[in-house]
Amino acid sequence: MKAPHYSYMKYWRIVRKYTMMKYNLNQDDLDVLFYIHDEGYFSNYQFEKYEKTMPWNFRRLQSLCERGWINKLPNGNKYAKRDVYEVTTKTQRVINKVYAILNGDGFPTITQRMEKRRKRYLETRYKNFMATMVEEIRENKKKQAEFAAAQEAERLRNERIRQSRGQ
């Protein structure tokens, strides 16, 4: 039995590092954003439940709100356990972009902001790998397009043969 071919996570490390560098996030913040992205509206309780799987940081929710990743909705109570939050369009855009990159929709080029600041050795290595990754994705898409065109040509040829035989 042949296993299905998935390559979603092939470049996860590079995509994660790129996202963290570009948007000034750490790994835990990115993980939280992935979790709450699908939640829509959520409470402190839901946030804290997921946050228990991470290193302790009592200001994480407040920090994400201050940096514009999460909006606190105006209704709530004095105990702050039922405050309601939602993800911002900024969060939705970033998470959807990460999913698009993992699906093979191409990797963006390095932004000017990333170019301006002083790079560490590892960041330079990631940048070089990103360039090769973009090239590899382009080649794969080109091969897939050629394969699809060849299959379509074969299908049309077989159809013409059947029509000529009167079937």
C-alpha cells in the first residue's frame, strides 16, 4: 500500500523562522496564534488552558493584545475570567500566509526590514536556504504543470482514437 504524499511540513522550520523574524514573534507566541486562529472568539479560560502547555509567562495575553495580534472585546466582568477576545485581521493574514507557504504557493522574498538589521550567522543561512527553497518549489510546479499537460494530451489522443474507431 502506497502512503499518500504530503509535503506540508517539509519546510516548516524555515517557514517558522521566517515568520518569527519578519513579525517579531517568538515560538510560543506563534504557537498560541495558530491555536486561537481557528477559535474565532475565545475567553481567558480557553487561552490559559492552551497556555499551560508552554513556559510560564503571565503577560503573554496582555502582550499579544498590546502588539495588535488579539483584540479584547468591550464586554466582560470584574473577575476577568469571562473576558472575550478575538484574533485581529493581522493575525488572520499572517497565519493564512504561513499555510499558503506550506501548501507550496511560493515563498516571499526577504523584506527590507529583515535586510536592514544586523544579521546573525544563522539568519544568513536561513536566507540562503529560502532562496533554494523558492527555486525548488518553482521547479516542482513546473514539473507538475508539464505532467498535467502530458496527461491531458494523452487523454485527448485516446479520445480521438476511440472516436475514429466508432466507439
